[in-house]
Amino acid sequence: MKVSLSLSPLGGTFERPVENAVARFEERSGWLLLARVAGVCGLGEASPLPGYSDDSLEESERALRGLGPTVEVGMDTLEAFTASVARASDAIPTVAHAARFAFESALFDAYARTRGVPLWAALRHGLELGPPGAHVSGSQLGVAAWIAPDDLRAAEAASAAGVHTFKLKLGRDLDAELAFARKLRDRFPAARLRFDANRSLGASDVDRVLLALAALDAEFCEEPSATLPTGAPVPLALDESLRGVPAADVVPHPGVRAWVLKPTSLGGLLRCAPYVREALRRGIEPIVSHTLEGPVANAVLRELALAIAGGAAAGVGDHAGLHALQPPFAFEAHAGQGDEPVIPHHAPGCGHFERDLSIAEAAREHPTRLAIDGPSGPLSHAELATRCEAQRRALEQLGWRAGDGLAFIPRLDVDTVVTVFTAVAAGIVLVPLHPRGTPDEHEAIVRESGARWIHQRPSRLPFKRSEDTKRPLPEAPLAILFTSGTSGISKGAVLSRRAFVASAWASRQRSSSLPAGAARPSSATQDAPDVWLASLTPAHVGGLSILLRALVHRGTLVLPASSEFHPATTLDLVRRYGVTQLSLVPTMLARCLDETGSAPPSLRVVLLGGAAADAGLVARARAAGFPIRLTYGMTEACSQIATQRDAGEPGCGRPLRGVEVRARGGVLEVRGPTLFSGYLGQREPLDEDGWFRTGDLGRVDDDGCVHIEGRRQDLIITGGENVYPAEVEARVSAHPAVREAAVIGVHDATWGQRVVAVCVLETRRSTTELASSDARILEPTCAGEDEAPWSDVQALLRDVDVALSGALASFKRPKEYWVVDALPRTSLGKVARAGLAGLADARGTRIVAVSALRRS
């Protein structure tokens, strides 16, 4: 397949001057390579800098223009593609390292876009990186910041951005450099310190300096001297020594623990791959680093780091040149269509997740933009940040700090938003409790999680944490959300900060892309922030995600006057405050359609999930102008997994960017950076390749769209709420009037499903004897003598219903009781669940509506 190539200049000024042994640089230049194929555009960057690269800008231009306007590349399989890229790349002169890197980057980026997969996945499998079976995800990507001598402010800024690894140069003024390193260690006692001497240490200095670095607990020192010392007190790393030497021929050294890999110096992505494989074979850490490239190349380097198995396989971070290179045109004009990113599949929030999750940073960026709106009044980002800072100080005085677990009952109000944003910024772990839960259910969650209420002294949660780290790491928990398992036992799903940020950006890429021909409302501009309505309780991942997406994207959150859902109020809020994004469950949508025949004009996206949606309901909503996008998600994946880009996509649409979905044995499995870290106190839920088995029945079609063919086998979804039968069965069967019970969900036009308890009661006479077989739904009557025994049964069921009211949330309690003589059994004596629904029509079954019991 022919790939069209075009070259455009890049240029800009460094944020701060860069100085090396060659010269001092205040400006720099580069080349942006665009590779167009099959309707997408891949990006690559060549920006060599003297002293950091062996080639020149002129050599890069000659090499890239020498490729011609098109190249032929095989696109049928990844293997064929990689082989054809290698053949094409061989036409580039060996010395033009930056050109090779740009060319291979652009082609791999284009291939990844045509397949709808993240760039790191294409690199990992195409370049055969990492040991078989090893899994890597966005949560494993770390970044390192290069810190100039005596620039403590740069270190503070990097730390504020979530960077915990610092790299320092040695060799010009050793005493001053070591003094600054000690100052840095004192300021950041938990930081990882890396040093690079570039072979500058003489025989008289090397031992002294390495001993000083050992005292600083240095992670390693790159190339301390021309000849590597033996018995060094700190681990060593290779960098310059790798250039020009085949990976297999690099001389082993017992003190070397890391290879620092710079693809732009090693000859591109393909030539870097053997070094990765050889390092892993030797048990050495491969660390991807940069040579002060611009944003496109830096994004590719981050994706390469993601592609390499192991958390230490990353060394790229912000630097003085990262934002210096800017093209003389908008990236969007060349970067394809729809929701394609403007740089190659950049890992969302990489190195900036703390900024994304910081209300203080949002206030600095957009002080006057509305953060909250609604009947209670508006609050700008600056005003909201002030309230959050006040609560942060109050929590700090009470002893709360990063890693503590905060139990709270969320409402759809300003106080809840302040609590959530304050906790998130401080690294305090959210443990939200459902507002409709019972005190016993709340107490069980608080006890299981080890969390404490906001007015209590904080507690340490039962998972590994870095006690000395001032700011939470990307992998640190942001929230623990409890979801009942199929066994009926609540499980705490631990969701990391990285996962929530990755989910927020992936959701934005999908929901902010409009189908061809669609337009934003006339009142909005392409740059206008989205306006979300807080429509779901933050006790669920869907509701919590709404709050966090508004924070990450610096949007506006509209809060209702009441946490209770009222369709007329919801529609009025959407119209009055220009809501653009709305999340609903099918029951809520049905009630909204009963209120109006046309959608509010400001709506751009209505995410519909949480339960199976009836096709007639969806068609009715779309006919009324609601921009419905079916979505499939779950708590364990930070809400969304797959979402329709437009109404024409079948099923629930394609997986979000970076998320993989496959069907194995008819059951959907998910992998990607938005997955949870695991269940609290339970074994690893992912397989060795990082796949999570959802338990949902479904398939993935040839276009990559996800189709749900059945939820978890026993799960009941009623009004968007999950109910697991085992939990309700245990409560019903515990009542002395019930011999045994099985709980099922039956179709309900309003709620999707309603909870039904099929019961065998402790009575002296069978239900067949107690009432005539013709009656289907028993209503209380003034019973005669012959009917008196059935009145006793009614009284028993009324007692059961009253007992459940204090033990289960209202949505979990049965709406009907089916009283039978015996439950159907399998040959092994287990309850035959497949036969329970048929009992509704069986002779002798008595169906008793709870509403009737409560009226009597």
C-alpha cells in the first residue's frame, strides 16, 4: 500500500537556554514528517541537536526528502508491515539517525491509527519488545525530569507535576553539583536520583564522587569515567558506550544495572529494539530517554517506554526543549479526522496527572471559568479552589494525609464536590458510600476498607503505600468502590489515579468527536469547555467519573438542587445551563421522554449505559433529537470500556483509545490503562497478560465494535443499580419464616428488571392447598374461614419485607414474592436457576406484590 509523505519545518525558542560541551542553544529547529495512508495521518519528528546527536538538521532533511513523495508498505499484518518498514528505512543513510527515527515513528503511528490501537501496542508487538507473557499498561509508565544545576524551582515544578525521578549532570563543578544533589535529596527524601557524568570523571575523582552518590542513595550513575570502575558503590548505567556497538557485542560489566536508550542516537526505533531485547535477556533495565526532542518525538518515546515490559523502562519527562518546537501551522490540519490525537497516541496525563487532578492548577489556568453552576449559584475555578484549600487545611490539622481512606456519603452538591476535589488533590483515598445504603451496609464497607469518616482520625488503608512520598504516585489509589460480587460478598475495587485520568482523556477523545456533518450547538465554540450535569450519584463509578472529568478537562459541572432524580428538573437544568454532556441509565431516559418530545438543543452527547437499553427506547430518544451514544462499562474499568462514536456504530461501538476488548469462550475480556488495580485484600484479578475477565457475555465484530449479549450470569440490573441475587437470598433465607429462597430478575418496562424472591415458606400446609389455582396476584381481603391460612402466609411475607427494610438498600429488596412448594433442582441438587422464571406460570405458584403487602 502506498504511503504519502510530506515534510514541514518546525521551529521555536527554548523555555530556558540549553548548554552542552558544543554550544549554548536558545533556539532550535526540526522537521515534522507526515505519513498519510487509508485516511489517517501518522506523525514523526526529526530534530537533531549538536552535542546530543551525531547527525545534523541538514542531513535529516536530505535523508527524508530522498525517500520521495511515497513509499510502499505492507499493511496486511503487523509482521508484514514491520518488515516493509525495515526495508524502506534501509534506504536512509546510516548516519541520519534522527531521520530514521522520524520515518519509523510516522509509519508506526499511521499503522496504529488504521488499526485503532495505541501506538505502544503496535511498537510492543511489531518490534517484539519485552519477555513473552509480560504485561505493560499506562499505570507502569514513569517519567524522569532533567534538573539543571542549582535549579531547585525546576525540581519543585516537576514534583508538582507528579515526577519523582530526577536526573542530574556531573563533571563541570563537582563540589557544587554534589552540594546541590544533597540539597535535592534533603528536599525530596523519597525521590529517585539518577546521575550522568558523560565519562567526565578522572581517576582522582571517580571513587570520591561515587561514594558521595552512594550516600545519596543514587539509583545509578551513567558512564562515570572512560573506563568503568569495578566494585562501584552505586549501580552503573551505559549510554554513550552503546552507540555503534551491536547489542549482543556490548561487553558485560558486573556493575552495570541499566542501559539508557536514546533511539534518535541509536538509529531509530527498529535499531533500538535489539538493545531492549538484549538488556532484558541480561536482566538489565532498559530506560528510554531523549535528546531534547520536541513534542511529537517525545510522545513517541513515551509510547516506546510503555511498550517495554517493566516499570523502570521509562526515562522521558519534561525538559527545556519539549515545547520549543512548534510548526508554523495547526497540527489538526494534518492529523487526520475525528478524534485522532494531534501527537502520536500520547499517553493521557503522562507526567502531568497531578496537574490534571489539581483544582489549584485548574484555578491558575482558568481562574474565572465556571467550575460549578446550578440553582445553588455559580463558582469559578478560583472560588472553588479557595474552598478546597480551606478544607485541605482543616483535614491537615486533623492529621489526614496522602493514602488515608475517607468514608463519606456523597450528595449532588457543592460540599461533595469540595470533598472529592480536596481529597483527590491531597492523595486521600475516596471510599464513597451509597446514599440509599443501610447503616449496616455502610458499616461493613468502612470496616472492610479500613476507612474513617471525615470527622474521625484518619487510618492507614491495607495496601502498599510510599510513606515518605509527599505526593501520591500515579499508581496510588484514588478511590475504592465497593461492588457486590456474584457470591453476594461486597468487593472493594481499587482504582488508581492513573486509571481515572486515562479514562477521562479516553472518554473525551471519544465523546468530543462528532460524526461527519454534525455540528456543535450555535452557542458553543470549538474551544468552549464541556458542561456536565451531575446526574448520577458519585457512590458509583459513573457519577464519580463525571466529577473527575469536569476537573481534568477544566469544564463546568452543573449541580441540581436535589440528589433525587426528577425528569422535569433534569431537562430544565440542561436547558437553563447549556449542558452539553449527560449520562443516564435507561430508566432515567424513559422518564425524560415521558416529559418532553424534543431534546434540549445544547446536548452534544448523551451517554446511555448502566443497564441493557431497549431498542425501542433508543429509537424513540433519537427520534426526539437526543444524541444517544450507547456505552458499555463497569466499575473495574473506571466506567466506560466501549462507546459509540455515532448512532450508526453497531453494538456499543469500539473500545476507547488504549483499551482492548476480546471475547474468549463467549465472555468479554478487557485490557488497558483504565483497568482497576485489583480487589481489596484479594488475589490478582488479571491474567499473566493483563486481561480481566468481565463475566459479561458478548462478542467483538470484524470492525472492532463490542456487542453485549448478556450481563453477568446472575446479575440483576434494576433502574441502573446492580443487584446480585446471592446477597438478597442470604437476607431472605435468614428469616425464620423462609425455608429457602432464590432471587431472580424479571423484565420490567419501567426498571429494566425487577427483583423477585422465589420462596418456600415454613408452613404446615402447602401453598397449593392454601388458595385456588386461578388467582394470579393475591390482594389482601377480608378473609373467610377457608382463606384464613393464606392470610397467615401474607403475614409471614409482611414480616420478611419489614425485616429486609433495615438490612438491604431499597433497590435490592424484592418487588414480588413468588411462593412455591419447592425450588427446581439440578441432578446435583443445586437450584436450577434456568427454571425459576418459568414458575410464574406454574400451577400453584402464588405471586404476591410487595405493594399489596404494604397496603394491608
